[in-house]
Amino acid sequence: MALIPAGVFRYGCDRREGHPSDGEGPSRPVMLEAFLIDKYAVSSARFARFVAATGYQTEAERLGWSFVFAGLLPDDFEETRGVAAAPWWRQVFGADWRHPEGPHSSIEGRETNPVTHVSHNDALAFCVWAGKRLPREAEWEKAARGGLEGARFPWGDEETPGGRHPCNVWQGTFPSHNACGDGFYGLAPVDSFEPNGYGLHNMAGNAWDWCADWFTPLRFGREGLARPAPDASAILDPRGPEDGELRVMRGGSYLCHPSYCWRYRNGARSSATPDSGAGHISFRCVVDV
């Protein structure tokens, strides 16, 4: 884990680059206490140790299916239900964290990839076992920024500095052609790419990270909890609503592309229902200090 120091940072985005309904801005000065956060997303190997110790079954396993990106399925894969607004997602029976693309697949040889097909509820169960918790959204964003105030990405403002690809996202035309300029078509291992200024890997792209907060586009409005810091110059430890229908996800995934989902920027946000699981959602954990 990496120590994220206490102090004030600029939370949110003023660039107006995202979807208005995501509530990326305006930014605000926010004060957080120090905390520890995983340098890597929870890998399949780590999740396997949790399951071996507890016998836990994920929601996808109990339900019997999960959503898989169609580009990872064999050409002769049977026709299954898709998502109307995102037809590249296919319902695959038998897909779960052990079988990321369905019964014909396994995590063998991919144990260092982030665990996927885990719901927010599954992530909470892991945290209880590990003696940790999910990061609050403000904590996640401070960690992702790596000490770079106002930067677009964890490494700076340029998406491909010097022509190199610092994260695993889609290059080319989504969803028909991935040029794989970053070296990966699907998921990458959790320690891929250079870490940010706090030593954290893959805070942009690869797999979404679940956060603790319920989602609201009014991060600093009446639906959130916004307390003034002792010196009144910043908001102290802002949190989402006390309840809701969607949980926050941050960081983007290997399927993100500027043409439809430029949500791998530091200030970008997304959300899903707590029971959702898919082949591009994972998590990392936090500990108070």
C-alpha cells in the first residue's frame, strides 16, 4: 500500500470535458486525512486467496452469468442477449471471476490481472475479510492525481506524452478495431505501466475501481455531505448521499475511448448498481492511518 498524505487538494474538474450528467465540476478545495491505498487493483490471485479462506461466492456465480465484451468471445460464440445501449456487451452464462469470458475460459496464466465480474457487494465482502475498506471518491481522486494539481491524467495533461501510451485504453475505432498501441487488447496485469507520483499503478484505464460513495452529480450540493474544514478554506472529507441506487466507479477501463467514454481522466466519474459485475470492473482497498 502507499501512504497518501493529509492535506488539501483540488477535487473535481473545471475543464468541461465530460458528460454534464456525470457532475465532474466545478472543482473545490478539499481536505483529507492521511490514508493508505493499494498500489494495485485486487488481482485474481488475491481474490482467490479470499475465496479459499471464506468459501465466498460472488453475485455473478450465484446468478449464473455476467456481461462480457463481445470482442473477447470466439467468432462462433452462440448468440446471447446484449445491452441495448451498448451492444458490445454480451450476456454470457458461466462468466465469473474464475471464468472471465465464460466456461471456456479461465484465469490460468492471468492471475496478475485485476479480478473482474465482482460487484460492489463482492468488493465489500473482500474488504471485511482483509480488514480494509473501499476508498471514498475524494480519496480515490486524490490518490489518482499523484500530487499533480489539476492535471488531466495521473501522469500529466498529455494523453500520449512523447508518443507513448501510459495506460491501457482503446486505440483505434471503438468497438470494431483496437490498434493495441498500449500493447493490450483486453486487461493488463495490475502492475503494468509506470506508477503515478504516489506509486500507484493503473489509476487510469484497465479496469474500473469501485468506490464507497453512492453516486450523485451534485458532489458538493445538498445531496452530498460537505463540511467546512477547520480553517473554512476547504471542504472536509466530502462524501456522497447516505443512500441511492448507483455506486461510484472511477478510473475507466481498457474499453474507454474518447469517442464515447473519455472517463479515464482524473476528474471523470461513472456509476453502476451495487450488484453490477462485468469484465472491466475491479477495485482496490484503503486503510485509515
